[in-house]
Amino acid sequence: MKRLYITDLDGTLLGSDGSISAKTADIVNRLTQSGMYFTFATARSVYSAKPLTAGLGINVPCILMNGVSIYDLKADGYIANQYISADASEKVIEAFRREDAEVFLYRFNEDILTCYYTKVTTRVMQSFAEVRKNRYNKPYVQCADLIDAANERTVYYTALAEYERLLPVKLAVDGIEGVDCAFYEDTYTGKWFLEVFSAAASKSNGLRYLRERYGFEEVVAFGDNLNDLPMFAQADIKVAVGNAREEIKAAADCIIGTNDDDGVAEYLLSVHIYQDNL
């Protein structure tokens, strides 16, 4: 049976320090070298996801920005992207503006994913941008109005703030045709992410794309947070790490060790040891 193992990154494969342990890397690489199919699905863009996973033998294209993009790490290029219409973008921007909520807009300039913003005044958004700008060289462009930046190649909006600040925006976005969103607590800060993308984009649709294009007969998915529920909906076997939210544990077929205890890697190893002994 051709089986794909696909994992979320933050809070699942990555430890609490935001890195992949040497133990996890060693186990994953030994298993992929022996023929295991392995990849990841994340809310991150290519700028941070690629260096974070550079030490892993990823041998199947990955899912970025909650399903907006399918990216081939080996070929270093995008396979597919889902775009937001100009009309929907205008309504999304207005929803953030009404609540005076700061937001980053992502669009492609040729094949370069670029982030646009008007202002960044909150400490958490400043930190979010600085890490990605300085550590991962993500291009940021300040503009007077996000409406001027939005075009037919816009793919994503992301904001990080208090739950109460972003909830009204989320409710407004729910009523905009052509877009969907992910609203979940950040693993590291306790603030909440609100991420808006095309209604055709989700971890579920991204996983369906991989299954159909590469002929996987079974998919095992690992997750910890609310934005992993769509991926669980498409997976055959759903696995929650021990530190996962209760909603994820309730949706899972089994619960494994935590992200700080190399839970995903230990599960993969145990499965393959069991299979080898059959």
C-alpha cells in the first residue's frame, strides 16, 4: 500500500523552541531513505518552512500557508497556488480596517511571494515580521493602502492579535464569498492567528491534491491545532500529539507523545518496526 505520512510543523513536528530535534531528524531520514513517503502541511510560507525542514528528507511536495500553495522542495518551485479575487480582497481588507486590526497581505510578484503592510504597531506583529524579515529574508513592502497592493495574484492575509480583536473580523470574513479562513491560537505567544485565503485552499484540499496526483492509497496525518482539522478530515488515520488542543484529540484516532518528546518520530519508528516484524 502506498502510504503518505504528513505532519503539521509548529506544535507537532517542531519542539517548543521552534526547531526539529536531532533525534526526530535522524529517525525521519532513516525511514525516508528506506522508502517512507513523508511531507508536511503548515501555515508557514516557503521562507521559514524551507530552512526549518532543510535537514529532513522530505520526498513529497509540501503544503504551505494552510493549503494556498503546493511546493516541491527538491525542485525548489511552486506546483500550484490558489488566488483571491480582487473583489473578495477588497471586502477582506475592509473587514480588518473596520476593527483597526493590523494585517499582512501576501501576493506573488512573478514567482516571488511578497508581503505588504500599511503599519505594524503591536509588539506581537512587529516580532512576527522581524523574525521573518531578518532570519528568513522574506520581502516586506510598506504601502499607504492595502487596496493598492491587492491584485489577481493575492493569496493570503494573516494577522496575529488578541482573540477579541480578531473575532469580529473572522465573523465578517465568514460572510465573504470566495474566501475561507483559519482562526486558531498561536503555539508560541498565546495570541490568535486569523489567516484568510481562497475558498479553494485548505489543508484538506492540499492533501486531496497530493493523494490524487501521486496515487497515495492511505494518508496518516499528525496535528495539534485547530487549523489541522481540515487535514484530519481528508486523512485516513488521524494522529494527535500529546500537547494538542482538546478539539484535535477528540478528532484523532490515536494520541501519541508530545512535540517535545519527538512524538511524531517515535510513532513513525514504532509503525515501521511493527511492519518489519510482521
